[in-house]
Amino acid sequence: MLQNIIKKVFDVREGEFKVSLLMLSYIFLIIAVLLIIKPTVNALFLSELGVEQLPYAFLWVSIAAVISSFFYSKALARFSLHKIVKITLITSVVVLIGLGVLLKLGIVSGWLLYFFYVWVAIYAVLSASQFWVLANLVYNVREAKRLFGFIGSGAILGGIFGGYLTSILAPIIGNENLIFLAAFLLLSCIPLLGRIWKSRVKKLGKFKEKKRTATSPERPLRRIRQSRHLTYIALIVAISVLVAKLVDYLFSDFAAAAITDADELTSFFAFWFSTFNLLSLAIQLFFTHRIVGVWGVGFSLLLLPLGIFGGSLLFLILPELSAVVVIKAMDGILKQSVNKSATELLALPLPFELKNKTKSFIDVVVDSIATGIAGFLLIFVVRGLDLPSFYIAVLIILLVGLWLFFILQVRKEYYKTFRDNLELITERTGKTNKRIKRTSVITGMRTVFKNGTEGQILFMLEKLMEINDRRFENDVLELLAHPSTKVRTAAIQNLYFLNNSTMATNISDLLNTHDEALTLASLEYLLLHAEKDSRLVYDRYLDHPNEKIAAAALYCLAREARDNHSLRISYKLEDRIQRRIERLETASDQTASLGMLLQTIGIANIPVFYPFILSYLKHHDITIVQTAIEALGKTMYPSFIPVLIDFLPNKSLRTPVIVSLHNYGSNVIGVLLDILKERTTPLNTCRFIPLVIKSFKTQESVRTLLLLLNDTDLGIRLETIRALSDIRKTNPELQFNRHQVVTQIFEECKLYHQTLAAMHTQIIISYRNRKKSQKEISDKERDARTSLLELLERRLDAGLERIFKLLGLRYQQKDVEIAYEGLRSDKQEAQTNAIEFLDNLLTGDLKRKLLPIIEDSALEISSEEELQKIKHKIPTEMECFQFLLQGNDQKIKLAVLFLIKHQKDKKYLPMVEKEVKSDDFKLRTFAQDAIEALQYPS
């Protein structure tokens, strides 16, 4: 009965209830333990050391948090999450038992109290962080969207339970026994962790596991500094934490002065912490949506500082504990309800990737630094000036003023960022330049939904998925009649999260559409809406007379049952797929349902059917091959990576291959790097791998591409540098190792100089050969030398491109692109201006080494006078040939071997003999012919 109620209320589906209940119990125990030990340790600290020592504790918390964050990151890189969480739990239990024993013996004082105070603060941050990392591993994105609200409610319930339990039991059984109770509750988390890990995590493949827990190694501070919007958000968080710590100090000061008994003080703290949680839950459920929805971001953000400001004014008039409780209530209640929702909405215009990579830094590191600053302020106010706590209220009021200023500034940035995003989309689509009014973002979004282009509407629907603002429900409903199937598909995907109580009236029309993607999205919506009894949906549509609907239903079942073994067995998924395959083999028209069947097998995670996908990779219909490739990517089966890579040279299949490889997550980058290093796939295929790595656009992909700069193949190097340049253009916040880039520029300059010298040698020889008779120079030799010059010219063009794209990683890309375009211009004036521009742009060794090469590259050799200018710079023909044979360009080598063959000079034999051992059949043949011609000139 209870299980059915929970499923109906919280949208928990079949096969998910058990693990979700385990997760809820886990976070419930974690937070309940926190609400037992936090008031207990706080009360002991204040009773033994006094409130005047609290600022020093703040400082130690800040230092310990930053240091532990550094070492914890290192641990994550070396050990599995399961091991780290288990060790953390065991260590915490040991610490709690140690604290309980010390309390029994009555020897908790001095530095021990500091240690336990700091440890509780670190436990609060670390335990919650570990839980949400675990949650991201247990649930995929779609499951998380539905279930995080349910399991997250366990945190609030744990806070209420732990706080009230402590309030009741502290005066009765004493603090030491409460600590032992907390240790027992925390110990219960270990078997819960084991069951969660065994039931869900162990069933994931290594690619899925690493993909879900992938963390960015980037430094988020740089990204925050580059965005004024993020900077103001970080400042608001810092000020709010700073004010909260000052409020905590006031609360602790007056409470400790009014209540001297440690057990009673523990009970007092626990009671109010639980009460604040309870009131926060009530506001979150009944008022937050109305406040944020009606009054918007700006007003919602102002409520918390204004509430603290009002409480501080009350305290100045009535400096009593009751007034301090009011201030603390404003902070404790509004921060986790209205303010939290407004802050999340504030980040709406920012790209999801940017938010994801900076949020934890702002929440943890900025919070810790602000805590340390609070400690310094309190030390200065309390100790330095010897002022009473009364003046802390004045300091709070001043900081609230600064807080309000930052809110007004971030509100401007909020609208500016939103407007810039809209302008960017408008520019990209090239359709309309209609601007959204600054005064109302809500009106602007609605304007886009009604009059925007397809690209603008899709962008807004993607943003709406992040906040689920129900004010736009009617706007999204209207989009179900939009002529674009992409818009209708995105609209119906949004609709469930905007309104899960009533279903769209035209769902049947959408379900019976001719567009396969829209049919699938409609069925997904229907399934989401009927999750209270999903069996009814599966039973109705799995055997639907409309083949397209039945196929879509089977796909939905396969996706939901991928990691849900009970659901798979319940609906006999394997048998259903097998029957559909058998029906397909006898059908007259296989193409109608083949695509969806391939996708279903790919998502189902049933390896026995994988050969069926592989059999269609050589199909005559290119769309079927594309679908088969996409299906292979959905399997996330490691053995299929080389299979997918082999299709990269095919331009029509390249995009689906890249999309499929993306399904493996960023961990596939290491596999691609190994393939490139070991050359386990043909060289022509290897040259497209940097394009795949580029598509991830992460710091890891940048680091991997930088490693490929040293590849011996110039084609791979060029594609690698192009990839790095594209990433820099679209993701300027990513870091590029400047030393490595500059070193590579020097290497490219050296290669360019040698190639240019070799080309000059060939130009001089060709120029002089014009004067020779036909008897002295054969037509074949002339043609070979002309061909070699053309190849060298292409190589120089590619080399110049590599150099300038690398310069774009070192300097401003726009400046470098302007110079490059000038050099490639046919106008002499443009080339001269480009060289002058580079003379002012470049610095140091880059300027000294690069400018002479660029000047030589711009030189047109068409007369004896110009030949004499460069004569001292060029190598001999033998040196030229020796250099060209050291590369990996087959065409250049063939041309050189042909020319050597006509030299009829045995001094060339040593360099030709090396090519006889080549793996390339053509090179071996040409080398053998050249050796024969050199040995027997007649």
C-alpha cells in the first residue's frame, strides 16, 4: 500500500522503488547523524571554550576544507568511489566512537574540541557531496530528473528527525550517549551502500560508470573570472555565507549566555535546527513557486537579505535572544527555499556545461573561504577592538547592503546574458534580428515561443527543461501545433515536467504522426504520464496494430529495462525482440521498421542480438547503415569502438559515427589515443580521429590533442591543430599549455623552413632546366619535378596553416586569423601589411624565428636576381632529397625516388636502400627500380 502511494506521488516506476528507497534511507541517515552531532559538538564547544573561540574555529574550518578538498580530489583520481565512500563512513564512525568515549571519560577539551568542530563541518560538506556523486552513478539523466526530488526529501526528513531526536534525548541520556547513537546510525549506512552498489552500480559497464561519474579536471576559478555573470553569483554566495556565519556567531553567543548546561544547549540547538528545516519544507512546498513565479528572480533574491536586515534592526532595538532567533530563522528558512530556487533560476541563461563545472567550486571552496573571512572579521571585532557582540549586528547590516548591491548587478547581467544568447541564436540562424525587451525575460521567452525561428524556439525549450517553470505550460501546449516536428518533439518532452497531473488532449494525434521521432516522443510522454501503472501502457501499445507505435513502445521498454532486470524479465523483452526479428525477415518491406528495431537492440543491452546490428553495416541503403552505426553507439560495447572508427573516412557516415562514440563518454578518448599511437587502423582513418576527440570539447580532449602534436604524420598533425583551433574558438575558457604550444610552433617553423628550402632548391633546378635541351632533360623528369613542386607547395600551405592555427592558441585568434588571411592574399600590399602586423604582434623567440620564414614564403621567385637572393639559404639537391625522404608523405617520396632514378649517381644509393624496407608496396617497387637504375646506369 505504502509502495503504491510513493509510486503515485513521486513518479517511481517499476524496478526503481527498491534502490530509490535505499538511496532515500542513506541520505536520511547521513543528515540525521549530522543533526545529532552538529548541535552536540556546537554546544560542547560553546560550553567549554566560549563563543569568543568560535571565530578561530571558522578559520580552521576554512583551512581544513580547502586542504581536504585538494587531497580528496587526488584520492578520487586513484581510488574507486565505492572504496572512498566506505573508508569515509568507517573513519567517521571511528571518530564518533572516539568522541563518545572521550565524553564518557570527561576529557574532551581544548584542541580536541577544535578538532571535532572542524571535523563536523567537513563531514557536513563531504558526506552530502559523496551522496550526490553516488546518485549520479546510480541514476541516468532521465531517472535523476524524476527521482532526485524523492530521494532528496530524505535529507530534509533526516534533518527534522535528527534535530528533534537530539532535542528530546539530549537532556535525558546525555551528549555522550547521543554520539554513540549517531555512530550506530552512521554504521548502518555501510550495508546500505553495499546493497546500492551491488544492485545498480556493478551492473553498469566501465564506460557507463565512468561516463556518469565523469568530472572535469579544469580550474573553475578562471571560468568564473571570465564571466561577469558567474562572478556576481560567486560574490553573492560569498556574502551570504559570510552573513550566515556572523548570524551563527550571534545565535551561539546569546544561546550560550542564556543556557549554561551543555545538554540543554544541545537540545536548544537541535530543536531550532529542526524547526527551521520544517518551516523551510513548508515554504518550499506551498509558497516558493508562487513567490518566484509571480515576482521573478530579482524580488526573490532580495527576500533573504531583507529578512536578515529586518531581524538585525529588531536586534538593535531589542538585543535579546528572541531577536537573534528571528535573524537565524530568516537565514535558516529562506535560504533553502525561496533563495535557493531563485539562485537556480538566476543561472538559467548560462550554458549547462559552464554551470556544471563551476557549481561545486562556488558551493564548496567559495563557501569555505567566506567562512575563513568571517573568522577574521570576528577576531578583529571581538578581540582587536574589544567590542561587544551588539556591533556584529551593525556589521551584518553593512554586509547586507553590499549583498543587495551585488543582487542588483547580477540582475542586470542576468538580462544581458539572456539577451546575448538570443542575439547569438539569431545571428546563427540568419533569419530575424528581433530583440527581446530587457524589462521582461518572461515576456521575451514567450515572444520567442510565438514568433521565433525554429532554432530560437529549440534553444528556449532546452533552457526550459533546466528550470521546469510552469508559467510556460500554455505556451508549450501551443507549440504542439507548430509545423516543425523538431519543435513539437521538444515541446512534448518539456510538457511532462511542466504538468504531470493532466495530459495533453491531442496526444493521440501526435502519437499517430508519420514522423518516427515525434511518435517516439509522444509515446515517451504518454508513458511518463502513466507511470502510476506503466503496465497498462506497455500492454496497450507493445502489440498495437500500428507497427510504428508498437516499435516505439518496444524501444521505450528496452530503454527502461536496460539496467532494470526485473522489468526485462517481466515483459520478456528478449523474446519480443526475437519475434520482431523473425517477422522482419519475412516482411516484404523491411525498411519500414528496421531502423527502430536496430535502435531497440542497441539500447536493450542484450549482446546476443549485436550480430544483427553488425549485419547491416554493409547495407546498400546509406540511411540503414547510419542507423546501424547509431545503434552500435547505444550499446556502449567496447569491442565496437574499432568497428565504428573504420567508418570515419566515409563523409556521409562521419557524423553518426562521432555521435555514437560520444555515447561511450569521455573515457573513449584514451582508447582513441591508443589506436592512434599503435596504428591499429589504417593511416587514412587515423587522420579523422582528432575530429572525434575535438567533438568532446573538454579539458581532457585538449590535453589529448596536445599529445598528438608530436605525431610523425603531418596529416594527423594538421587535423589535430585544426581541432585545437576549433575548440579554442568555441570554448575559450579551456586551458592550453602555452609552453607546449610554443615548442610545437618552433618545430613547425623548423619543418616549414626545411620544406621551403627544399622547394627553393627545386625551383632553382627547374628554372635552370628550362635552358637545357630536350636531350638533356626528358619530359618525364620535367613532369616529375613539376609534380614535386606542386606537392611541396601544398605541404607549405598545410605547414603555414599549422603554424598560424598554433599561433591562435598562443595569441588572440582573431588577430592571428587576420594576419593569416593577409598572407594568403594575392595582393602584395595585403601580404606586406600582414607581415608588419605580425611584427608588432609576435614577441621574443617566436618573432625572431617566424618572421624570416614568413618573409621568405611571401617571396616570388621569377628572376635570376631573386634566385641570387636566396641562393645561400638553399640546400644541395642531395640534401633536399634526403630531407624529403625522411617524411611520411607517400606522394612526395614517390616523386623523389623517380627523380633519383634519373640522377644515375651511386651516391644516392644509401638513402634509397632504406625505402626498400618500407611497408608500402609502391614505395618498395619505386625504390627497387631506382636502385637498379643507379647500379646499372646503362
